[in-house]
Amino acid sequence: MLKVQEIRELIKLVDQSSIDEFVYENEGSKIKMKKTAAATIVSQVSPAAVVQEIAPVVQPVPVTAASAPVHEAAQEATKAEEVKQADTANLHKITSPMVGTFYASPTPEADIYVKAGSKVSKDSIVCIVEAMKLFNEIEAEVNGEIVEVLAKNGQLVEYGQPLFLVKPE
């Protein structure tokens, strides 16, 4: 069975190539990729005939224009991004300690653990990351205030991916 990173690399290669369809079979597993107009769709079939859909990969298409207003808007967006990076430099990032699914609350019916503006202590639970049916409570690591929630409920998160920005006290 291919690892997620290997599948992602295959998606990139297929997306960058001129082929429209790609099929890979190995030890009873089958991966089939088809390009559509806006996305590459990947499905994987395991020996037990379970189909697992992987979200479409949509990559932006660069648009070129020779107009001055577009160039100025791009410069302003770059400046805004630089200001945002400078503002977040003094913030603590709570990162995911593993690959898994981000959950903002202990159950779907329960209130979320924290939101922007919530005060947290270093042992406060801020979310759950579920990996292989194990629900791992993630703590704030610092005393402070949640400035921004960077992950969405139910989103797949990677190891080391920032989940929250916290203004330390």
C-alpha cells in the first residue's frame, strides 16, 4: 500500500504531465487517477474492495496581465502578507503532534474547546486530533489568548501543521 506522501507525489506528477488517466496496481491494491477540467481525482482500491476517495487537487493557474492596477494590487497583497508575518512572529503556534483529523469539540453536539479570543492556560485542551481511531487531546502549551484558529473542524492535519496562534501572556 502506498503512503499518503507517495500518493501526493503521484498526483503532482500526473497533474503536471499531459496524460489524462493513470492506473497503478501492486499487490492487490489499485490506484486510478483521472484528470478533469479543474481537478485530478484519485481513488484507491484495497484488496478488500474498499474505495477511498482522496480530495481533488486544484492548483491555481497563473494569470498574466500587463495592466498597472493589477501589478499594484499584487504589491499591496505582498505588503499585507509581510505585515501579517511580522504580526505572527511574536505569537506562539500550537502545532499538530501527528497526522490525523482535527476536531474542535469533544463530540459533534458539544461546544468547541476554544475560539479566537478565548483565554487558555498551558494545560488547557484546545482540540482533539484523531489518528487511527485514537482521540488525542491537544493542550495549549502556553498561557495566553487564542488569536486565530487555523484548522477547520474535520480537516485532515499534518505533523507540525499550525493549528492555533496564541498571544502569550
